[in-house]
Amino acid sequence: MAMAALRREGRRFAPLISPRPITAVRSSPIAPTHEDEGPIGVRYISTQVVRNRMKSVKNIQKITKAMKMVAASKLRAVQTKAENSRGLWQPFTALLGDLPSVDVKKSVVVTISSDKGLCGGINSTSVKISKGIHKLNSGPEKETKYVILGEKAKAQLIRDSKKDIELIITELQKNPLNYTQVSVLADEILKNVEFDALRIVFNKFHSVVSFVPTVSTVLSPEIVEREAESGGKLGDLDNYEVEGGETKGEILQNLAEFQFSCVMFNAVLENACSEQGARMSAMDSSSRNAGDMLDRLTLTYNRTRQASITTELIEIISGASALEG
Amino acid sequence: MLRQASRLLACRPKLAARARPFSTDLPAADQTADATFTEAWSKVIPNLDPPKTPLSFMQPRPPTPSSIPSKLTVNFVLPYASALATKEVDMVIVPATTGQMGVLPGHVATIAELKPGVLSVHEGNEVTKYFVSSGFVFIHANSFADIIAVEAVPLDQLDANLVQKGLAEFTSKLSSATTDLEKAEAQIGIDVHSALNSALTG
């Protein structure tokens, strides 16, 4: 009889718990394992589970807010550097033009990504673009290889393109980014990888909420000569007199290497900015979500608390009226 | 994650709206270079927007004028800053590998590599001098000069004592060098420091 009463009460309280996917709370009236501040035998819903959940969600909100602040301050630091470095690649594009659709045998895609996660979708975008360029440049007698900077792109590309990866470089941002480090990196890539065209894929920083995937093309000196001779965009290149050096080829070689290191420097800085900006907005939406969740949980908590008070009152009153009547 | 996707989709039309100011600046020639790429891209990967290329982020350069302009427009860029951006000057003297080269408006189009030396910019009566470590200079037919240097400092920030010390240090390194790499490094150090020396004295 007592068990039937308990079962009835259990069923009455089950719909009071909101139909949100907080399964832990729903299971508590069914399994009377948590007795909370009352004499043994009085059954009411425990608020402990909801309270625990609220505490953890509040902590998550604090952490994501702090991460957003940290990302904002890092962004400020890198943004000035990136904006100052924007003048670096413009002379090269003014001289050599930009030929993303150039037809070459060996292209190498340099994908720049971040090492740390929680930065939104920018790394996936870079990887998708890299795979797209790989597809665009594959065909008979043409091959495309990858050079990967950053852990996140490595994780994604190693899964299906393992044999096409030439070089993987991680922990780029351990020390603050500077030109010397990037030029050493560029040197490594140039030494170890054969290429006709290098395509650098990165996210260009436009503003805190907008990052544009961009691809910069750097051609090897032989291809530059070929395109200059065949006319078209680089046809004017032959009009330029080349000072110094023994041969024109030597100067063009130095030029191509210098261009690569300058473009890489700008690309790495822009990607770092985009990473911090994306992390800022990801953490911002995450703390907003946590705030919403906290509001919903607070409502549930209050409802649970009030329900248990009502239950207690009902029991007292029905007990009292049973005694009288 | 769905929220991110919807936010990214909402961002895309904003990007297109922002890209429109650039497209009005671009002359038709630049757009064709991108057009072949975007066409090829949309054939192979129809679901994704094609990535942008550097041409869409650059102001186009003016074409070669028929008469020689009176001023030279100089862009002097370093990895950390643009020291001069589209500044109109009378003359610049650059330290090319073949010697000091003076550049006036209407100079023939040239590509030159720079060696460590002094770069001077002449504007009216003022002359600004920088010590440049190395780099490249592009002189275009439309009297635009792009100087890209790895490191450049105004001459008044150089310390003569440190220059002498550095020169002595590298000379001793050259004499004690064993491998070719060490010899080359020491030689580079000596070249830079002797250029610094002559910049300070001369």
C-alpha cells in the first residue's frame, strides 16, 4: 500500500520535470537514491543533481569567457604585426602578377593551420580548400603534394592523403612569430621539396568576424621564364633589365625564394590573426550558450524546489486533516 | 556545431557584400586571371566558394604614362612595417650589388638585388638615409619603385662602437673558420659590418 502510494507520487512528479534532455534529473524521482534534508520516508525530488549541473555549467561559462579575453589580447598583439606586413607581398604581385590557374606539373600546396583547437571552422575550411586545389591540379602527368603547418591540418589530411604529404611542421607559435623564423622555415621547404608552383592556403584576416580563405601562388624561376616567354600576364617581365649577378636566372632564383619567404611571413601572421579572431567568436558563442543553459537549469531548479515544498506541505496538511477527520 | 554552420552561412552573403567594393576597383584584366581560376574551381568543386587570390586585395598600379612623370613613387617595405608607402620623391639611391644606383622618374624597368649599404631618399632638399641589410628593388616603367628590404635602420640609430666590435669579431671568426658554411657566415658578417662602417664614416 505504501509502495503503491510511492509509485503514484513518482508518476505524478515525473511530468513536472521539464521535458528537456536533462536525463539525470528525470531519473532521480524514479530512483530514490538521493535523500535531501528531510526525515527518512518523505519522498521528494532531489535538487542536488540540478545544482551540480548548474555549478559545472557556470564553471564552463567562466572558462570560455576567460579564453575569449585571452584570445582578444593575443589578437591585438598579432593584428598590428599582420597589418604592417601586408605591404610585403604587394610589390611581388605587382611585378610578377598572380597566376593561380597556371598549368604546372608539380604543385605543392602549403596549408597553414593552427596547433590548438577551439577556434571555430577555419582549419576545416583551409583543409577543404587545400583538397580542392589538389583535385584541381591533378591529372595525367601532374602531381600535387602537401606541406602542412600546424597540428589541426595534419590530423585531417593524414587520414586520407598520407602518401601525398611531404613535410609537416608543428609548434610554429611557440615563440612569437618573426621574419627570421619564417625565412628559416621557407628555406627548409625550398630545400626539401621540388616544385613548379607553390600554393599557400591560409585564412586572410579581414575583421574579427570575417576570415577569407585565400590562396597565394609562388612560381619557380623556370616557370616564370616560361610564362614570360609565352607572353600573357608575365610578358612584360622581359622588358625588365636585371642588374647584377652572373645570369638572369640567378637573380630570378633569389627573387623566387625571397618572394616565398615574404608571402609565407604574411600568410602565417594573417592565419594567426584569423585563429585568434575565430577563437574569440567561438568562445563568445560558447559562453552565451552556457548562459542560456544556466537560465534553463535555474528554472528547472526552482520548479523542482517548489515542487518539493508543495509536496511537503501536502503531506503535512493531509496528515493533519487525517488526524482531525 | 549547427549553430556555427548557420553563422558561417550568414557570414557568406556579408563577405560577398564586402567583396563588392574591391571588385569595382579592379580593372578587367585582373578579373580575367581570377576568372579562369574560379571557373576551373567551380567545375571541379561546385559546393565550395573559390578562395580569393592576392590580386583581389591589391590596389592596381597605374599604367605607363606617355610622358615621364615629374616624381617617383616609392614603396619601401620591411617585414615589420612599411617605411614609405606610395611616397612621391625626386630620387632614390639604392645600394645594388653592382654599386650605388640612382633612380629618377622615367628610369628603365629594372629588377636589382641589393647588398648591405645605404639607401637615400631625396625629396626636395631633404635627404633621408637608411642602412639596408639586403633585399630587392623593382623599378617599373610607370615610375613606381618598390624597395623590399629585410632590415633597415635610419643611420642615426647606428652605434659606431658596436660596428667596430662586430667587424673585429667576424674577422676573427673568418680566420678560425673550418667549414665552408662557417667561412660563408663569417664573410657575410664582415661584408655587412664593413658596409656599416663605410656608411657611418662616408
